[in-house]
Amino acid sequence: GNSVTQMEGPVTLSEEAFLTINCTYTATGYPSLFWYVQYPGEGLQLLLKATKADDKGSNKGFEATYRKETTSFHLEKGSVQVSDSAVYFCALSEEGQNFVFGPGTRLSVLP
Amino acid sequence: NAGVMQNPRHLVRRRGQEARLRCSPMKGHSHVYWYRQLPEEGLKFMVYLQKENIIDESGMPKERFSAEFPKEGPSILRIQQVVRGDSAAYFCASSPLRQGETQYFGPGTRLLVL
């Protein structure tokens, strides 16, 4: 079955540091890939998505590129802010199937 | 354009009582999904519904849990005879046309069982 693996957290960075959160997936078909962010006490918000190989999703300074050859969708940001502190979930979906979420990676950004 | 709405945001129940969680999907969305999130854990799929139909309930506990999405009104997740282990955040998501599309999440209902 389909699955998503994310790097273990928590990740702690200083403000303005470079961020990478690794995500790899296993899928039987051609999934769409997503990053969701969950701020404390809130629901999940869609951060970005990519629907086919080599697509790059981007939003609020975050980027992720759909790499079919390495089955990866790593999340990156060049300069993190304290307000980026949250839990980040990688997810995949295929048409007609349920979403599969990774376990989440907690990011803490220190001033 | 209102997003997915859930109420109540916080719910406290004593063991043995019933909990009813409501979810109104985004306007134009006919697919609803319920997830449970235990503290410091990821999301666990519970059930997928379309209007008046349960499509996939493979993640629902066999007893005490039920869900519906009537023709009119919100989707309801019902937990009968709650136990302390039911304490969690319950999230609803919706998508417009079909399973596998982008899901949009509500703010969640945080259930505490005393």
C-alpha cells in the first residue's frame, strides 16, 4: 500500500536559518503530493502541492519539488521565521483513494 | 468563502456520555472525511462520506462510533459511551468532487473525557 515517511523531529533552528524537512513516499500509481502545516491549537492548512513529476509547489517562501526518480518531496525554505514554528505533514493521494499522511515533523524556530 | 466549520471547538464529557461532533464542509464540497489526532501524534483516517452515503469507514472503531452526512445539514460524528481513550482532536476535511483531491481542513474539535 501507499505510505509516506518523514524525517523525525523535532527540528530546532535559529531565525533566518535554512530549512529542509525530508519526505519520501511509496505509491502504486501516480500520486499527488502535499505539504500541510498545523499551527498550535489549529487544524491543518494546505501549504503547497504538486500533481506530477518535476512540478514545484511553492507558497510563503516554502518550496518542494516532486521527484519521481527518488520518490521524494522535500520541503525547503531559505530563511525561517519564528512564526514558522508548527508541525509539518507530508501527504499523498491518488484518485479514488484516501489521503496518506506522514507522522508530522515539529519545527521550532528560536529568535 | 467560508472554510470548513466544526463545532464545538472544545467538548468535555464524562465517561459514559455521548459526544456529537459537527462538521459543515466548504460550500460546494460534497465529500467529507473525519480524522482523529491523539496528542503528539499524526492523523488517523476514520471515515469518508458523501451526501447520505458512507463510502469508507475502514478507520472507524467497530463499536460506539458512527458517522452520517445527511442530505441537509452538517456531517455528524457520534461517539457513544465515551471513554478516556477517546480524548483527542477530531478533524473534518472536505473536497469538492472526488476522493483524492485536495482536502481542506476544519479547526477541529478537541474532546476531553473526564
